[in-house]
Amino acid sequence: MIGSAVLYALGGVALFGMGLYALLAYPNLLRKILGMNVMGTGAFTILIAAAYRGSDAAPDPVPHALVITGIVVSVCATGLALSLAVRIQAVTGAAYLTPDEEDAP
Amino acid sequence: MTTVLPLIIVVPILAAVGAFVLPRWSFPVALVGSLATVGLAVALAIEATATGAVRHTIGGWRAPLGIDLVLDGLALVMVLLTALIGLAITLYGRGYFGRAAPETEKGRQAVYFWALWMFLWAALNALFLSGDVFNLYVTLELLGFSAVALTALADKPNVLKAAMRYLIVSLSGSLMYLTGVAFLYGGFGVLDIAQLSSLTRETPALAVAAALMTAGLAMKTALFPLHFWLPPAHANAAAPVSALLSALVVKGSFYILLRLWLEVLYPLAGTFVPQVISLLGVGAIVWGSLQAIRQTRLKLLIAYSTVAQLGYLFVLIPILALERDNTLVLGGVICFVLAHASAKAAAFLSAGNILQALNDDKLSKLDGLMRALPLTVTAFGLAGLSLVALPPSGGFVAKWLMLDVAISRGYWGLTVVIVGGGLLAAVYVMRVMGRLFKQAAQPEVLSALKPVPRVMEFSAFGLALLAIGLGFAGVYVLRLLEIGARAVAGGG
Amino acid sequence: MSISQLLLILTWLTPLALGLWQLTRLSATLPLAGLAALPALLTALFVPLGTQLEIPALLFGSIFALDRAGQVFLFFTALLWLLAGLFAQAYLQKDARQPHFFAFFLLAMAGNFGLIVAADMFNFYLWFALMSFASYGLIVHSGQAEAQRAGRLYMVLVIVGEVALFSALVLINAATETSRLAELSGRGIDDLSAALIAGSFGIKAGAVLLHLWLPLAHPAAPIPASAVLSGAMIKAGVLGWLRFLQPAEGAAWGELFLIAGLVTAFYGAVMGISQTNAKTVLAYSSISQMGFIMVGVGVWLIGGELREAALVAVGLYALHHALAKGALFLGVAFGGASRLVPIVLLLPALALAGLPLTSGAVAKAALKSLTDQLSGGWAEVLSLGLSLAAIGTTLLMARFLWLIARTPEPHKAMPRLMWLTWAALLICVAGILFVLPEASGAVSESLKESKVATAVTPILIGAALSGAVGLVASVGKGRLPALKLPLVAPGDVLIVFAALYAALERLLRAVLKGLNVLQERLVASLSWGRALNALSALSAQLEARLRTDWLVSGGALLLLSLGVLLIVWLSSL
Amino acid sequence: MTWENSLPLLIVLTSLIPGAIIFFLREAAHGVRTVLNLVGAFSKLVLIAIMIGGLQAGVTYETRLPLLPNFDLVLRSDSLSVLFVILSASLWLVTTIYAIGYLEESPNRSRFFGFFSLCVSATMGIALAGNLITLLIFYEFLTICTYPLVVHRGTEKALRGGRTYLVYTLIGGVLLLVAVIWLHAVVGAVEFMDGGVLNGVAQSQPALFSLLYVMFVAAFGVKAALVPLHGWLPRAMVAPAPVSALLHAVAVVKAGAFGIVRITYDLYGIAVANQLGVLTPLLLITCLTIVVGSLFAIFQDDLKKRLAYSTVSQVSYIILGVALFGPIGSIGGLLHLVHQGVMKITLFFGAGNLAETLGIHKVSEMDGVGRRMPLTMAAFTVGALGMIGVPPTAGFISKWYLGSGALAANESWVIGVLVLSSLLNAAYFLPILYRAWFKEQQAPWPEEHDFGGRLETHWTLLMPPVVTGLFALLLGIVPYILRSLVEVIILKEYIG
């Protein structure tokens, strides 16, 4: 019988994997960014699972603090990624990474 | 004096904010910030040599929720390195961005550069001083963001794409690291490195953490074959940014990896994992050098050289994990970090000068530049010397120590690789130097060069001298590394 | 330093200094440069035997000394150089390159004198080398093609001789642990060293098969140079033998020398007889005469109680030959100038043939009285052999005089100095042996009836033979098929050696060319490897794939982390 | 800092500092550059004189800087280093004067003289190195500083020559690095000492120490141009004549030979090397080099190439002396270290003068040149005769000792090699002399340069070969001056 914490953690691992797959498999930048967000969520889920101290004990507060910090970081990352993606589309006209131009210093 | 420790992070942050808020004053603010940070680094060095390792708890909040800053020899060396190279880059940046008004495109770039650069410096210092694995994650991300943003400064397609690729790699690497942190916490219930160090055993949690963190950090450090993102990013960024990325930023993630294997993951030293890392390092040396040799652009060549040189950092991991107390082994790796950082920064800055003068960095266009830009070319030559590890240079001392370790333990394959890597480096360095020494086919090109500000030439040259001078500083580096070598790991 | 010691030094220092001076001042000849030989002559005449001077700082410690052999050799050498030098002054008066000639002349003179007064092996070697190298300048002086060819051949043999001598000296020095010549006698050097010594000095002395250069070089040089080459310098080889050839197996080496001497004596005569150039005839005569001296050296080597007498005989013969051959060579300059010249030349010619009352008779008598005392049948063999060789000498001289008599009248002016020096030399030839105290024994010996008879017989036979040949030639002219002279090219067996050398050179060139190509290939393959390029081109494709295809790079990332897990799991099993 | 512990460093610095300053001088700063060069060269000679005086009084001069744990940078004076230092420093002075004249009006002079001075500093460091790491550092330093000089002209050919040079020397350097570290791993930090320091250790692991010896010889053999590691030397001939002088006489090949001398005498100890049996293979290699080098020289028409191959052959005389066990051979080798330098530099100065004054680069263009440039060719003649080993030149003295040493070492066949070498030397030098002195000028000089004045060429070009030529004679006529110094060294090596 798998404990709920482990189940939770496995769910996190699954999310992480799905996010990673999206990041790798889809050329569209937006999808990649979304994939990264899903990966992050997976990581946070695992952290939260680590906070479980048994059904009758209060959960460990430390992972929660970490997750909150992590979410802040993740928001920043998403913001940076989106703005870059916008610039790329503006400059190259494509929402994905085209091959590099040769001969540009 | 313990207040100095947080200051070394706070001051550059303040400078970053100042540079952003006061766009007309961004350079003076950054300069003051740089000088202050260098001063603080020196002060820290003096303090640490006198009193030993320093541990500071910010705001009195204890671990696990509080933030502990730990300064041991290793951290100190890295902080000092950052200070030295940082100062040179600040000076170089002045020449590179000039006095353009903030309203112009170039001026806007300059403001962003100064702010982001100061921020990056703060992130680096914070990273080196972090005492727990989660704070390391945060600083890693901050470092990544500022690095990506700096890369993307120039608004050109190749640059933006390289930055995006860099960002994706950086984020996914950090996330893998974060997941590893989660497993560590789940497995051992602490985040403080010193505490972890005394708790870790070979458990599944440690194994999973090791797998995630090693892979994630290896990618962020561009370990072969996960180096694919580095050459375009480093080669396409603005010259001072290239130097920063190659010299310092990749060292940040490597620093974490090193700390982890020294103090957390060492129970796995008996498995084959460190050997795999080492083998990838070997792969990096060979692959990166071969790629560097076939490049036709100077900055790409230097970037691939970084890929190759980073490989050296990993080859001694198996021995390091086994002999954690041996400062000689660690010394070899750290001397290499120092040597590579200074040499590579000098090389990129020199390349920046050439690019500035020539508006091109094709190798075929470099003929005869020795006459036009003697100081820059000399700087590149000296940096190349250190990359090839010819004495007297920092690279030589580092390789000496590494070879000493390898040979005295009978690692003959490694010996061949280290030595052979030097020869390959000689090949790509000579491809450039040969051109620079050649008689120019069209002398008129040389007279049509754009002027290069003296400060740019001199800061490149200064870094090159540093790369050479490190050849005489081996003893001192090792002495610094001795500071708190065990005290930190054992305390808590 | 006493005056005697000073004179000893001045023997070589005077010509050396003047020679170097001349070398730096090639615009004008030093007046009366021949007088540079005066200190040497004075030394030979007045410096007491056993005078010695050591200069430790020079080379490995230098010693100069005058011993008996040295005195005799120095005497005739100095005399000949002196007269030839004065002669040259006049003879080359119109030659624009006279200063060049004298520079080399003086340096060779210094070498020749130096090696005689040298009492340690290094000095001997040094002066021997100086003489050998400097005389190259004399041989090629005319600058004509045959002179250059002769010079080249001479140089090859000089170098071969030098290195052979060098090896011999190293060996001797190592074996005896001394470099003093005086300490060498009776030390018994091994056969290899002896062979090297015999060979290296044999080249200089013109021993058979090592004589190749002589018939080319002596005629090529200007007349006064030929005189000293043939008269004085080849004797340095003899002195070398006397100084260094102290083999343990003295008797065996002695017999070898006897044989070689006889062969040389005949060979020179046979090869010289058909030559068409008077100087070539004289050169071959020199070879032949050196054969006689080698016989004397052979007796000296066999040793025993004859050793001392042999030394005297060799000295006398060398002296006699030096003066006679010098006079003959100088005489060539006057060929055709007067009908009297061939008649005057009869004197040295007959002296060379050994006519009684000439120096030749004295020298030959001394030699004969030696060989007569040899045992084991040598006395008989040598008696006959030397007599036959004397016939050869006579024929050679007849041929020489014949050639001189047919010389057309020269256009050159004949300054008085030329005549005077020649006359002086002729007087010396006629009288010198009768004045020298050392020769008194031999003089009386030569006047014995039996000796006179043995001396005269070969001359008469030779004269008769040449008369017959001359008769046949003049009568048969136009009726007999004309002989194409010379029957043998000067240098005789040289042709064989030259062919060998050419083949060797071709072979060497081919081998070296092959080696060079090989080396170029090696280096080409080393430099900036093509293989490296091919490999990296392949790697570039992989690299591009890694960068553009996220699944590949992501796969690598996953592989790494899963690999780590797998390894840990496997090692925990 | 006392005199005792700063003097060796000062000897290195007297060329290093002027060199460093010269880099920053403007091209036109001819006077300053000359003054700096000459002041450096002269003060170096003065310092060396002081050092020799002190050595005779029994003072040890040693500079020690910590470089790595267990490894100091040690510069120390001993008799062997003094020998090399005197040679290099005095030839440097002459070569500097020569270079000033040679490079007149050519571009990049500051760069040239800068690297030139650095090269000499490196050579001083090699000479004074008190342990392996110091030797290694300066050895590699020399490699680096020489490269810009080899490619100085910047032509495609020069670059190719430089590249070949680097390929060879860097591989050699790497080999040396591995050997040094390996030795360090086995025996710890060792410093050079008269008579060697490996006695006992080496015999206990003969295979390992023989292998290390082979590595050392191969590493130094690259610079010493041992066959088959000599390929770079003839290709480096594209460099200007002063550089050739530097490569062939003052620094580079000398450094290689000196390295082998140091390793054999002061690291292994000659007796130990003999016991290990490594001297015989070394002997064979040197003899091969002596013969092959000369064979190649014979058919070169390019004068400098011919001289280069001659160097290949002649430098091996030095190592031959090392390989012949016994004091006599050793003396010969060390004497030749100096003799070869003096003679070969004379030859290169001569070749340089012909090139610079008359545009002559080939032997076949030399007909009658003796009359046009008598002093130059007289010096050249002395050098050439010295190479053949004709007395009273210095070459004879070395050859004599080597021959005697061969007999003492029971290797009498080596005399055959010496003889063959002399014959070959004669075969490629005498034709040159013949053309110069005895042939008439056939064609106008390829490119005559008028320096004005009454001399055959500029005085700065003329003086150096004449001086070194005279020295080549002096060392042959009065050999005891140098021999007494060399004997002191050798006695220590054999007694320990």
C-alpha cells in the first residue's frame, strides 16, 4: 500500500516528466515555457510531499516556505521567458527557434 | 567584522538598483559598486586568513528558514576571483558602452548592462557564500536570469535565440536541481550543507538527488554532451558579457556541483558515477578542442575552447570524492578554475577589441593585426599561453597539480588526456596567433580599423597578466583553500 | 728564453706572421718574402741539438725542440724554401696575384717548419695541417681547370690524411698516455695506429696508391711551389713516419715498407716514362725517389743496430732529393731559354740517378750499405731492385731532359734573381753532401770502387736504353705507328678511384633524396593533421544536431541522470 | 634580499626587464632601445663576473621562490650553469649588436628585441635552474619567446616554419612535463646536485628510471635536434639571421643539449646513468645524428639550410660527450657546448652578412665573395674549419677530447664516426670556401646594399663575426682557460 505522501511525490515526478517532455518535444516557444512551468509544479509537488510527517502530525513548514520562494522565482522566470519569446517573434517572425543565421558577427 | 559578509552581496545589489534608477549615473554607480565589492572581498580575505572560516546568520534567523552565509577557503577564492575579474570587466564595459545617453539604443543597453552586471555579481557572491542547498537554488536561478538577460542585451536574432536556448537550459537545469533538493530534504530532513555532510549515507533518496542534481548542474556547466547551448550564447553576446559568462557564470554551477560531491554526495564516491562524470569531462576536452579547431570565427573558437576547458574541471571528480581532505587535489581543480576564468575573460575581451576594430571576427580577416593592436594581441597570446598551460601561467600550475594527482595515482589515461588536451589547445590557439602574426595581405584594411579605447585594451591585458601571474600564485591559492577546510564541513 | 729558444720559435713564427700579414694586404707582395726562411736555416745551422722550449698555454701544452732528424730536415727544408721563395719573387713578378701566392707560400712554409720543430703531437698535427691546407692555395694558383681539378683531388686526400692522422694520434695518445714525441720511441703502438700513421703520411709522401694527387698537383702549381712541394713538403710525410711510426711489430712493418718502397720506386718510374709534361715526369720521379726513401724507412723500422744508420741514410737521401728535385723543378722555368739549360740540368738529373761524386751517389751509397746488411734474402732482392729502379730513374731523367730540350723559347723575361737562386741551388746539389759532417761516412763509402760500379751500371744501362729508344723514335718516325702519349694519364689509377667516387656520390644523392622526400612527407603529415580535419568535419554534423534537436540534447540529459541512478542501483546490489 | 639570494634572479632580470620595457617602445625609439639592450647585456656580464668571483670564494648563490607545495622556483649558480651563462650572455651581447645592424629600418623592431631579450632571460633561467620544475618552466618559456622571432617576417613560409617549430617543441615540452611530474611522483621533490641525486633509487627500479631517462632525452632531444626529432631546425631557417644565431648558438639547441647534460650529470648522475645502461642507446642516437645531419647538409644549396643541418650534426657532439662514460669524453662534450656556439654563431653571422650586404642566400651565388667581403669570409672560414675540426680552431679541441673519451669509454668505433663526420663536414664546407676564395665572381651580386663607409659592410654587422671568429681561434689555441673550468665541473660529477 503506497502512502499518500509517496503517491503525491510520484505525481510530482510524473508532472516533472510531462513538463520536460513538452519542453523538449514542441518547438513552439510558448509550449516550451508552459512545459517548464509544469516541470516546476512537479518539483514543488515533490517538495510538498516531503513535508508530510504522518497523518496526525502538522506538516513540516520548511518545504512550504521553500515552495513559496520557488513560485516567486518561477514567476520571474516565466516573465523573462515570455518577454524573450515576444522579442524573438518580433525579430525573426517565428514563435520557434529558427536555425542561426550564418555570417553575422 | 562579520557584517562584511552580507555586505558583499548587498553592495552590488544596491549598485544594481542604483544603476537602474539613475540611468545617467549608471556607470559611476557601477564603478563605485565594483570598487566597494572588491574592497569588501579583500577585507574578507584578510579577515578569513586571520580568523579562519566565517559563518554569518542573516538577521539572526537560524537555519532551516534563515539564511546562513558561510565563508571558507573555497568560497573566499571564488569571491576573490569574481572581484578581480569583475573589476576588469567593469572597466572594460566603460570603454565598450562609452558615454552614450540613456535615451539612445546604445545608452539603454548600457544602463541594462550595468544594472544586470551588478545583479549578476551579487548573485555570484551569494551563490559562493550560501550555506544551504536551497539558497543555492535561489542564487542559481538569479544567476541564470541575469546571465540570460545580459546575453539578450543585443537585440539581434542570433543573440535572442541563443539567449532563449540558454534560458531553457538554465531553467530546466535549475528545476532538476530543485527536485534534487526536495529529495535531499525528504531523505535527510535538513538543507544546511554542513549538516547534510554529516548525515548523508548511500540511500535511494541520495541516489535520486545525485542523479537529478548532477545532470542538471552538468548541463548548466555545459559538460559534454550537454554543452550545445554554450557556444552560440557565449559567442554572440556582447564582449564583456561573453567574458562574464565564460569566466564566471559557468563556474557558479560548477561550484555547486563541486560542493555537493565534496560534502553531500560523497557516499557515492565508491560507485561508478564519479568515473562517468570524469569520462564526460574527457569527452569535453576532446570534443570541445576538436570543435574549436574547426571554427572559423574567433569568438566561436573561444567559446568551444570553454567547452573543452570546462571538461578539465570534471576529470578529477572521482579522486576528489574519495580524497575530500586532500587540498592538493582540490587545489588542482580550483587553480584551473582561476586560470581558466582569467585567461578566458582576457581572450573574450581581446576578441571584443578585435571585433570592435575590425567589425568582424572571421579568422581569415585577422592577418597582421599584431601590428595594429599589439597590446590586444599580446593579451590574447598570453591568455592562449595559459589555455595551452605553458609555463609560467596559471594554466600551467593547474595542470601541473592535476597531472601530479593523476600520475601519482596511476591514472595514465587521464594523464594522456590532460596532456593531449594541452596540445589540442595549442592547435587552436595557434590557428589564431599564426594569423595575427602574418603579414597583412591588404595593409589598407589595417589603416581603416576603428579605434579601440585604451581602457578596453588595458583591461584585457590586465586579465592576461593575471592569467600569467597566477602561475606564481599556486602556493597562495592552496594556502587560502586550507582556510576552514574541515572546520566548516564538520561544524554546524 | 735563450736566443736558441727564440730562434726555435722564430722558425715558424716569422713565416706565419709574414704570411698572415700578406693575407691581409693583398695589394702588394712583401719584398724578399723568401727570407722568412732565414730563421729556420739559422736554427738548423746554429741552434744546439736538444734545445727545447715549452709553452704550456698553447694547445694542450706545446713543446718545440730540435733533435737530429729535425736538424737535417729543417736544414734542407729551410734552404729549399729560402731559394724557392727568392726565385718566386722574380718568377712571378708579372703575376697580378703574386701577393696571394706569397700568402699561401709563407703559411705553408710556416707549417713545414713548425712540424719539424714540433716536439708534441698536437703541434705536429697543427703545423702539418697548416702546411697541407695552405699549399692548396699554391696548387690552384693558376686558376686553370686542371689546377682546380688537381686542387680538388689534393684536398680530398689532405682531408682523408688529416682524419686518419687524427685517429692515429688519438689512439696513440690513449695508448701511451703521452703527447711528447720524445717519449713515443719504443712504446710500440698497435697495428691499427701504425696503419693509420703509415697511410696518412703515405699520402703526403706519395707512397704507391696514395700518390694520386702528386702527378696532378706538382705540375699544376707554379714552378717554385712545385719545387717546395716535391722537394720539401713531401718529406714531411717521411718525418711523420720517423716521429710516430713506432710499431710493436717493427720488423713486419719494416718489411712491408721495403716492399712498398720497391714497388713505389718502380711504379713511379714506369708511370712517369711516357708523360709529356716535364713537370709531370718530375712528379713521377719524386714518387719513385720516395720509394727509395721508404726502403730506408723500412730498414729503420726493422731496427736493430741498423736503426741509427738508417736514420742517417734517410736524412741524407731526403736532403739529396730535396735539393736535386728542387733544382730540376726550378730548371723547368728556363727550359728553352738557352741550349745550355738541358746540359746544366744534367747535374741534378745525374745526381738523382746516383752518378758518383754527386749527392745522389752519397745518398744511395748510404742506403745501399744499409740494405746490404739485411738478412733473409732482403739484401739481394733490394740490391737488384734498387739497381733496376735506378735504371728507371735514369730513363725518367732522360725523358725529362728530352722534354726540356724541346721546350720552345719562353716569352717571359728572366730576372737575374731567378738565375742566381737556381745557380745557388745547383751549387748546393753539387757540393752540400761533401760539406756536411754527417755525410762524411757515406761520402767515403760512395767512393769505394764497388759502390762506384754499382752506381754507374744502372746509369749506363739507362742511358743506353734511352739512346736506343731515341734512335728508334727518330728513325721510325712516320714509319712506325705513332704512340699516343702519355700512355697513362697523370694520376694513373685515379681513373678507377674517380669512377668509384662518382658512383658513390650518385648513390648518396639518391639515398638522401629518398630520405628527404620521406622526411618531408613525415613533417607534412605531422603539420596540422588532415586526419584531424576529417574527424572534426564529422563531429561538426553531430554538434549541429545536438544544438538544433532538443530531443537529442534532452535525451542526453535524461540518459545522464538515469544513468547515474542506474549505476548507483547496480552498485548497491 | 641579500646578494647571495638575489644574484641569480638579477642575472635573469637583466634581460627580462629591458625586454619588457622594449615592447612598449615606439618603433622610432632606436636610441633608447639600443641603450636598454646594451645596458642589459653589459650589466648581465658584470653580474656574471661577480658570480664567478663569488663561486671561486666558495659562495653559493641561490634564489628561491615558492611556486607550489614541495616545489620552489630555484635559481642557483654552479659551475655548469656558469659555463652556459657565460656562453649565452656573451654571445647575446654580440648578437644584439649584430641584430641592431641587421634589422636597421625593418619593421617591428621593438617586438623583435623584446622577444629577443625574453629568449635570453629564458636561457639564463635554464642555465641557472636548480631543479626540474624551474628548468621546465624556463624551457617552455623559451619555446614561446622564440616563436614570434621565427615568424618575425610574417610570410607564409615563416609561419610554416614557426608552426613546425611549435609542433615539435610543444610535443617535446609535454613529454618533459609528464616525465618531470612522474619523477616527482616517484621520488618527491629533488634538486640538481653534482654527481646526481638518484643514486640507489634509480637502481632499485631500473626499468622505470630508464623509461624516464628516455623521456627526458626525447624531450630535450627535440630542441637539441637529435635525429629524428630535428625536422624543425632547417625549417626555422626562414627567420632573420640574428634569430638563427640565437636558435643555433645562443639559446635553443643549446638549451636542449644543456638539458640532457643536466639530467645526466646532476639528476641521475653519470655513474647511475651508466649502470642503467641508457648511455649506449644515447651514444647510438647521437652518432646517427652526427652522420645523418651532415649527410643532409651536403646537398643543400641554401646556405642557411646547410648550416642548419650542420648544427643538427654538431650539437650531437655535445651529447656524444655525455654519452661517453668517463671524464675525458665529458670534458669534450662540455667544451663543445661552448665551441659549437662560438663557431656556429660565426657562421651564421657570416651567412647573414652575405644576405644583408649582397643578397646572397645560396652557396652557388658565393663565387668570389671572399674578395668582396674578406673579413666576413675569413671569420666564416675559421668557423668552417672549426666544424671540420682543423687545428688550431676550437673544433679540434672538442674533437680531440671526444675521440680520446671514446677510447677511454672503450667505444673506439666512435672515432670512426668522428672521422666520417669530419669528412662530411669537409665535403660541405670546403666547397663553400673554395667558391668564396678561389673562384672568380661569375654574376653580379643578387641584391647589393650600400652601407657607405670604407668597410665591406656596416660595422655592427662586421664586428660580431670577427669577434666570435677570433674567439673560435682563441679557444683552440689557448684551450686551457675554458678547460680548467670544465674540468672542475666534470671532476665534481665523477667524484660526486
